[in-house]
Amino acid sequence: MKYFIIYLITINIIAFLSMYIDKRRAKYGKWRIKEHTLFVLALLGGSIGSMTGMYTFRHKTQKARFFIGFPAILILEVLLGILIYNDFIK
């Protein structure tokens, strides 16, 4: 369980920083992080970091794929976590 929590913290920090980096690169017209990569980070457990970065840096907030997609991924992750946790308790 300890390693899982460390993993979640790490992936969320990476997702948060990815939103920052992509916003900064967009601002200066530089090479960008692919949207697919941002979604993969969210799917790997970084949805909270992705959402926090999205609103902190006001990045991708106008795109429905993101302002609907990240919360949807978070809900799915929470439901999956509940299912897995309940299986371990039984």
C-alpha cells in the first residue's frame, strides 16, 4: 500500500507539471506535449494532478475533452479503487 501511495503522488506531480510545461510552451509557441500524453497521465492515476494543473494554469479549460474528460477519468478511477479495495477486504 505504501508504494501505491508513493506512485499516486508521483504520477500526480508529473501530470501537474506536464500541464504547466505544456501551457508555458503554448505561450511561447514552442513544441507541445501531445493531448494524448496528457490523457495517458490522467489514466495512469494522475487525474487529480491533471485537473489541478488545468485550473491552476488555466490550460485546456475551454476544451470539452479536458474539462469533461479529466473529471470522468477521476470518477472511474475512484470507482475502480472502491471495487479493488472491496475485493481485498473480502
